[in-house]
Amino acid sequence: MNTLEVIGKNAKLAAKELNNIETQTINSALELMAVSLEDNIENILIENKKDVDIAIKNDMAKVMLDRLILNEDRIKDLAANLRSVKELKSPLDEVSYSYKSLKGFNITTISVPLGVIAMIYEARPNVTSEAMSLALKAGNVSILRGSSSTLNTNMILVDLIRKAGKKAGLPDNFVQLVESSNHEDVTKLIQMNEYIDVVIPRGGVGLIKNVVMNATVPIIETGAGNNFAYVDPSLDIDKAIEVLVNAKVQRPTVCNSLEKILIHKDVDKIFYTKLNKRLKEEKVLIKADNKIIDKFEDSIPLRDDDLNIEYLDYIIGIKQVNDIDEAITIINTYSTKHSNLILATNYYTIEKFKKEIDSACVYVNTSTRFSDGVEFGLGSEIGISTQKLHARGPMGLKALTSIKNIIDGEYQIK
């Protein structure tokens, strides 16, 4: 196992080599990687089963276990994702600005790779190939540090990917996996300013907070999705309930699922009856505040600290609010500024919500589950940024580039 210092040095050298690699070579590598995953499904499943068996022994929650498990179809999906990235247009060398100065020299701003990206993520082996492929297509080298609970799966995925990349002509260390399960090594990794240009954490609130608090390398904050929906009296009840249920249960363990519902005090009582019925059908545990707890069968009290929690489970928090201003205040205070939703038909209410909610994605009468790179037309995503600098919302290839200003002159002096 390489030390972090060796991994960092290798990555920096690989980034220099990758800078001279043509897009055609990268595309060929992505295709070979896809073929390799498809040809090694049985071997990948053997390694994945090792991780799954350990996770079951350690009592990993069922909904979290689903993230870890691979099957033949999921591995084919990983290969398909590699091919979809291959088909994306390269974001490099695009001109975003040009100017001829009064002194006669020309300024051109072009897109360039970020350099070396360190990806810190949890028990989701799909991130291994997705993050690598997007980083690579944007000309970046990646250092991957996944969860210890997916180590065997990540090791075989990275091994297959590296071999395919080398066969296509990529530098040996265009992607490296940190195999250490030592949490102290994460802190060391995110402070390796000499070798790493950007850190991207992708996971739960705890992981992201740890990276934000301890990193000295610049970070792009992603992932945590404590998402809220505001239900206005002007809503279409039946359609709105289906949106809420979809946002909660379609895949509750992901960052774009719904966690809280804020209901205006004047919403028709039939809404509560119908919502309770649908959530019960989906076996969702309801946590309701004391004003409305009697409207939800078998519900339990919603505590104040629940407003901060990303459940990532078949659990929903429901609270009554007096008006849209209270709802906006709660969302801006407690959400992670990921994806928040209004269900309403009143034009002025909707416009107020869109303007005042501080969030990467603001939804109107549409499920938050659409916060996704593919759905946004980006082809794929490396994560969903919840910050405001450089990138916000689903991040595709463009978010993995920086800029360079080229000044062409004729010996001008100032």
C-alpha cells in the first residue's frame, strides 16, 4: 500500500502527463474500462459480496446496505455510465472570454483542468467509477478515498479501471485508491496542498462537516440533502401528495430525497387524511409536531433537533407553519441548501418562494429526486454542490475545470 505522500507525488506527475493526452485517447480508455467491467462481472460480485457480508455482520442499516450492494444490472449500469461520459463533449480549451486591449494585445480565457482531485466518499461503489470518469474527461487526475465498508469492491474496480487506462495509453496513476481505513489519513489527505488542487466530499453530514472543518486544500462542498417541502393552501392536493411520496420513497437513501414537510395551517383537512394514507402504504414513519400529530396515525413526536437531521430512511418529519414566511425562515435555517420544494398554484406565493429560498435547487410542483446530473442534461455528475463559489447544484464536466488567461502581445510595455 502506497503512503499518502507517494500517492500525492504520483498524482502530481500523472496530472502533468495527462495534460498532453488527447481527448480521443481518454475516450478510448473510457470504452476499454466499460468493457473490462462487463467482462469481469463475476469477479466484481465476488469482491462485493465480501463487503456485503462484513456490513451485514456489522448490522449496517438495510437502506444503507442497498447502496453497497452490486448486482449484474448495477455493474452494467456502471459500464453504461462510462460510455455516456465518453460521449460527452470535452470541456477543455473552450473560450469563455476574449478581448483586445487598448494597448493592442489579445486576452483569451480558456477552460483548463483543475489538476488533482481528491474524492472522499461513503459506501457507494458507483461513485468510484463515476467520479474517476468525470474527472478524467475533464483532464483531471483523481485520488479516491471511499468507505472502508466498500474497500474490496473499490479495490477491484480501480484495478480494472487502471489496467484499461494503461492499455489505452493513459499515465499509470491517473487514478489511485487510498486503501487505508484510518480516519487520520483522511485529515492528512485533505491537507496535502502541495499535491492536491481540490477536495470533493460526497456523503452524509458528518463526513462533509469533517472535511469542511479540517481541509486546507480548497473544497467543493457537496452531498448532504436535508430537503424540505412547503405545502401551500393553493395546492392541487392529489397531485401534490404523489410528488411528496415520490420525493420521499423513490430512493430514500440519496441526497435528493425529501426529509421534511411544512404544511400551512390553512391547508384543507382532507390533505392530511390522504397524505397519511399514502405514507402508511409506503411504510414511512411519520414524525409530526404537537399541533398536527393527531392527524397522522401511529406517528411519533417531531423534536426540535429533527429539523437538522437528514434521515436517509423511510422517515419523514412534518410540521405545521402559520404562513409562507415562517416556512422560508425554517428552510433557510435548517436545510442544507440542496433541493427544496413548494407545492402551490398561487403565482405570487410561488415567485416569493423562488426568490427567497437560499438553495442550489428550488422546485415548484416537482419531485426533488430530479436533482441529478443526467436529469439536468449534464450527462452525469460528480456530486451536487451546496455552496455558492465556483459551482452550485449538480456538477458535471464544466464544474471540474478552471480557467487560464492567455495574453498574446507584440512586446508591449506599460
